[in-house]
Amino acid sequence: MSLHHFSVIVLAIGRQRERGQGMAEYGLIITLIALVCVLAMISIGGSLSDMYNTVAAIFQ
């Protein structure tokens, strides 16, 4: 195996690792966004429920 073939293989492995690392970062970002959304829904859930009940009572 020549040095050129070896360097091509090493570069290909490096690209695969970088692609995997990028996907892991996207997964962490999506998880963080989902966590923020869930926490926001929990914190405003009570007042949002009261508002919907008030509006529903108006239309009855």
C-alpha cells in the first residue's frame, strides 16, 4: 500500500468521524430545544388552561 492510498483512507475515516460528530451535535441541540419547550409548557400550563376554560365558558 502506498503512502497516497494510506492518506486517502485516513482522510475518509476522519470525514466519517466529523459527520458523526455533527449529527451528535444536532441531536444535542434538538434535545435542548425540546427540553426548553417542555419546561415552558409546564410553567405556563396552568394559566393557559385557565384561559382556555374562560374562553370555552364564554361560548357555552
